[in-house]
Amino acid sequence: MRIVPAIDLKDGRVVRLFQGRYDREQVYDLDPLDTARRWKQAGAGLLHIVDLDGARSGSPRNLKIVQMIVDKTGMSIQFGGGVRKIESVKDVLEAGIERVVVGTAFFTDLDFRDKINRLKPDLRNRVVAGIDCVLDAEAGFLVRIAGWTGKTLIDLPQALEMAASAGLTRAVVTDIGRDGSLTGPNLVFLQEVLRLAPKMEITASGGVSSLEDIIALAELARRFSNLNQTIVGKALYEQQVDLKEAIERCGKKDLKLEN
């Protein structure tokens, strides 16, 4: 299982939000390039970069910064935030970014979803469904959109089916209630995702707080081969997880914590 550091960009800075709330922002670095270089030095091969300004405004706002990170570090980037037009999808991929995450328009605009499906396979294979969910007491997990500020009636099984029907083979799945909370990943939620989408490569997101959490996810990945990545954000910035150590531990056959 690959560990993917997250870099969330807002006003050109590296920040983290609590449960996606823009009024609960913590700034961690004024220079995203320095952050990217730090994660590369620790052994990361892929970064998950979210354009928070783009997610709220409806179109990417920090793409030049991301392109600079690609140019200066040579790292692979998975980018999302405000990608709601097919032209934006192509702009992101043509900027040298490895993968683009689509959410809001994918779940609300049938024409956009159809255009994704009609992309040439080499491009469509680089498009990732961003499935961000909140638990509803009556309806189960429902998809949130527009930087998590917009509600939908699309439940988790529907979201995964929409992604598969559009020809997508990857999804980043987030339990918003765990994001930025450092309370641990929702393993029950993730197991449901993995059972519902056995042919889709799933990236787990939200809640990682420790090396123990990462090892628990790696053990889950042993049971479900479609869990191939986990995103780690706040735990890195709060120094609760050492990225180099976590990458090394996940590379070992015996994942038990060492005394």
C-alpha cells in the first residue's frame, strides 16, 4: 500500500482544514515547494494536492504552483479542486500532472460525466473520482460537493456505480467526518467501499493519526487488493507520523509495530 502525502493549497500556502471547514484553517507552510521537497526526501513518490481555492470557486486557482512543483521536483501529482469542465481536466493533464480528481461536476453534470467517459483511454485512465461522504443518520453516507459545502442525495453505492459506469478505475474516498480530525480512519466505512467496488483502485482518505493507523490500513489492504493507497495529511504536519518510517514499515512483510 502506497502512502501519499497531502498538500492542501489556499491563497498559495500549505494549510489543513478541519472536516473541510474553511473557517477552521491551520497554516503549515508559506512555500508549497519546500513542503513537496520535504516529502520527496522522505521517500514519497506521489503527492495528493488539493486546490481549496478552486474547490470553493469552481475552477483551479493554484495550478501554476502545482506545475512548478512538478517542474522542480519531478514528482508525480494527483490534483483536485475546482475541476468542473472537461477543458480543465485536459489543462491539468497537459500541465504534466499525473492524475486529476473530479467530484462536483462529475456527480451533478451528466454532460461532464459523458465527456469523461468519451475521453481517450490513455487520458480517462488518469481521471480519478473524488467521493467525499458525510454520514446521514437515515440515508447512510451521502456525497458532498463544492468543497464539501454542497449536499446531494447520492449515496455511496450510487457514487461508486457512477464512477464505474463512466469508465473510471480509481477513486479517492473520504469520510469527511474523520478528515483533519486525527481520530483514526473509518475502517468499517472503508470495508464497505472495498466490497462495493472490487474492480476499482481505492485510495483511503481521512483520519490517519499515527503509524498504528497506517499499519491497520495496510492490513486491510492485505485483505482487499483494491485498497492500494492511503492519503496522510494533518498527522504529517503535526509530526504524529514520520513519513519515512511509515513508508519503510509498509514495505515490510511483517507490519507489526516494533518495540
